[in-house]
Amino acid sequence: MNANARLLLEKINDPADLRMLPRAQLPMLADELRAYVLDSVSKTGGHLSSNLGTVELTVALHYVFNTPYDRIVWDVGHQTYPHKILTGRRERMATLRQLGGISGFPVRSESPYDTFGTAHSSTSISAALGMAMAAKRKGEKRRAIAVIGDGAMTAGMAFEAMNNAGVLDGNLLVILNDNDMSISPPVGALNRYLAQLMSGQFYAAARGVGKSVLKNVPPLLELAKKLEQHAKGMVVPATLFENFGFNYIGPIDGHDLDSLIPTLENIRQLDGPQFLHVVTKKGQGYKLAEMDPVTYHGPGKFDPQVGIVPSATPAKPTFTQVFGQWLCDMAAQDKRLVGITPAMREGSGMVEFHRRFPDRYYDVGIAEQHAVTFAAGLACEGVKPVVAIYSTFLQRAYDQLIHDVALQKLPMVLALDRAGLVGADGATHAGAYDIAFVRCIPNMSLACPADERECRQLLTTAYEQDHPVCVRYPRGAGVGVAPLADLGSLPFGQGEIRREGKKIAILAFGTLLYPALQVAENIDATVANMRWAKPLDTALLLDVAARHDALVTVEEGCLQGGAGSAVLEALAQAGVVKPVLQLGLPDQFIEHGDPAKLLALQGLDAPGIEARIRQRFMAQ
């Protein structure tokens, strides 16, 4: 896109500049902004469909509200690129999701316009409600706005917040960005008028007066409420949100600035909790993304003129694909198996399983707590659930994992994708804590496959157990060890010696086995592929400890409470005193960047591991 095509956008360095524009120029600005988002993401990779869908809404919000004094909380944050561009970060978009660059999600330290850090879904209403009530306590007139998608509204936390907001009477505006339906022609003009009418002062005042007059005559008040509900129900969707105590407005076209801006201006004048329903289209304005929003959800670099072109060279199968194939193969063998995902069908490799076994596939929406307890209910009745969930999202179902699954020792497999560092999505999506938080729970086990073949085998091992077992594996491909065609397993709770050496033994958990083997060749060390963080193979550990002067543990997970800690605990329990070097992720959040670079920075690539070992045990 040439600079001449961005005449308006180039002048916008913060929302104050935006608010100087005449309203008539806003559609042109929106067009420039959408083109800029497309151009920018095509060069860096990132979330595209969702951002193309929120251009007009972002423009309208910053135009109508006095940001950052008025607070906008973006749920998840996949849709915040237009927001970042309009809030002074346009020139930094070239660094998006790269080491040292700007985040793909809102980050409070990055900008005062990023009022709340988000990346996990369904937190926005709770956070914005907190901000609204803080403003009320301090006597400030600021507004708090939560922008949440229809997917995120499926999570219980969103409804918990709504339920609370309805009785607190803060100046909270919840905007439901509904991109899973299209506005049919009858909804358009009529609903634009009705939305503006229902968001206006007259409607609010009339309703308030009616209620105050009738409150002393309860039967008449109840009748008035029913009549109002019936009248609104004829022209707008069901009044669920009214029953939570919100004033419901909409649905309106989220791409129509002539509808958005007057409605938001009206809402800005109203007190108490407001709910605005806007309908948008993922990928809006870019036909390829409109037709296939899933493919364009989070693409890498591509040519916008051509679109995403599949690579001519077949890529190595990813761990996710290995899991997906295993799931289909095991389902074909065992009719008891069902697959469960909290709205991560594509990301978790379950598309083929859904196609082949539709009656055994459950997408429960963005509801991780429900997913785990739902699986527990199935397991109680003799069904064999496999829950595919990202490591970082299992954090959200921790109580359910303990109370509903482990306490009852219910047999199920939890396939933990995205274990370890995930790269461009950064700290919010890193699976850094699963080893630590799983291994402290009784009745739980945790496998750490080193490669694709082991991943398939250990999934089978996990499936064969009569208690809950997690299998953790990273994003992307491994070293390329082809999985075997059969559904064979590996011994439960046992590791193996992969290389015999002298003096120093490296105990590897997961995919760091392979850089450990490289290091071992240089320093003549023994390498044990531990495979299991819980139960730890103590027989193997004690054998290795007895034959070596020092031990090194390596894991792509947090050091505190991790697999290395398990080794130290086992040695202490056995009364074995041996120098141990623990290598893993430090006690800090690791931001976004290329995964290989991030691992190197943490000293978890082969040169880094070797340097740490030499420094500790081989320095003269």
C-alpha cells in the first residue's frame, strides 16, 4: 500500500487526532486502516481475520469515548491490531510478535491505552466491571468498556461477571462482538433505528419514570416489564441480558459507522450497565479471509494479492498432527473413546476426528472448566475421554483437575498441546507450568515424549491406565522421528538410557533430549531419556546417580516445582547426596519471539546447555 493511500491514517498518532476528524471522513479512515492491517500482517504474520472484523468498531470506540481516560478492555486481544495502530504504535507494527517488538495482545506496560493485559478469553467483563466500580468509588465519571466475542461469551466467567454487574450499577458497557452470524436485510435499517432509539435518553428516562411510578403497585410493574419484554422481543433477540440487569441494545451492524457512532454516543450518556450487541464479519474487506476465516485466523507471512499458498515441500508432521492421527486410530480400535476440546478443534488437530467420528466429538466452547468436569462425568460411566487442551488453558481448569478428576481417580487422557515456549504468542500462551502443577496432584501422571514416535506411544500408554494421565508436547514439529503405524505403548513410568558416558549424566525430560545428546557427544556424558515427570523412574535415577559424579536435569518448563525438583526430592528421599544442576525456564515470564531464539536466550539449546555444564562442573 502506498503512502498516498493512507492520507488520513498517517495523521493519526493517537485517538485525540482521530477525534479531530469530521465524521464524514471516518469511513475513508476505516478503509485505510483495514488496508494497513492487511499489509502489516502479511509481512509479519499474526491474527488477521478477527482484526479485519473490528476495524469500524475500533474507530467508533476511540472516536466516541475519551480514551485512555475511558477504559477499553479487549477480551482475548486477537482483535487489537487496529487499536494498536490508532494508539501510537503504527510504526512499530513491523515488529509485531517479534523478539523485542510489540505484543500481539494488549499489554499494560506497552501503552496506557492497553488498560488490561488479555490473551485468555472471557476476562474482559470482570476486569472492566472492576474498573467501573473503582471509578464509582473515587467519584470519577470515566466509562469502562468490555469488548467480548461471541465465542468468549460461552465461558462461565463471562456470565459470572454479568450476574455481578447487574446488581452493582457501575458505568459498564459490554459490547458483544458477534461474528458468527450475518445481518439479514430486515435487521439493517429497522434495527439501526431501534438501537438508537433504545440507547437514547428518552427511552431510558421513560422506562425509569414508568418503573418509579409503578413500583408501589407490584402487579402493574410486573405487567409493564412483561409488555416491554414482549415488545422488544419482537424486534431484537431474546432479552437474556436484560434479565442480568443490563440495558440491551442491538443487534446493529458493526461495520456501519453511521449506526455505531450515534448509538455509542447515546450509550455514553446513560448510567448503569449497558449491553450493546454488534454483528461483524471475520475477515471483513478481504475476500479470501471472509471466505475462509479459519485459515486466515493466524497466518504466517503471505502475499495479500495471492493469499496463503500451501508449501510445495511437505512439512514434517507436527506433534499436534501426531496426536490427531493417534486419536483417529485409537477411536477406530476402541468404541469407548470420545474426544473433547474447548473450542480448539483446528489448533488441537481434531478436524479429521470430527469428520470421521462426529457422534464421538464434543466441542464444548471456550469453557475449560466445563470440558474437564464433562470428561469426568463421561469417565464415571465407562466412557474413555481424551481431552485435547493447550497447556496454558488447562491452568483455567485446575480446580476441576483436582476435585473432579484426580480425587475420584477417573481414567482419562489430557493431551497438553503447546507445552513449553510457544514463540510469537508470548508469556500468556506458554505452557511453562504443567509439570509443576500436575505432579503435585495425587493420582495424576505426566508423560513427556521426546519426539513424534514417543508421543504416539505414550498417548497409548496414557490411554491404557486406570487413572488420569497428561501427555505434554510442544507446538510444531520435533526432530522428525516417524511414528510407528501400530498403537504400541511404552512401559508406564519408565525411562531409558540413550547414551553411556562418564562422570556427568544428563536427565532429559521431553524434546530437550536431542540437544542433550548433542552436548553429551562433546563432553562424553551419559544421557537418560526420563519420559515421565510423574511417576519418576526412581530406579533409573538411582542407578545413574550411583555411577556418576554429577547430574544435570533439563526440561522446557518452570524450574520451581518442575521435573528437576522431582529429581532432587527423590534423591533426598533416598538419602543420596549428589551435585545436581537444574536447567529449565527461569522464574520470570518470557515474552514473545522466535522459539529457537527464546530457548537459546534461556540457555536451553545445545550450546547453552553445554556452557552451563562446563561452567558448573568442568571449569578449571
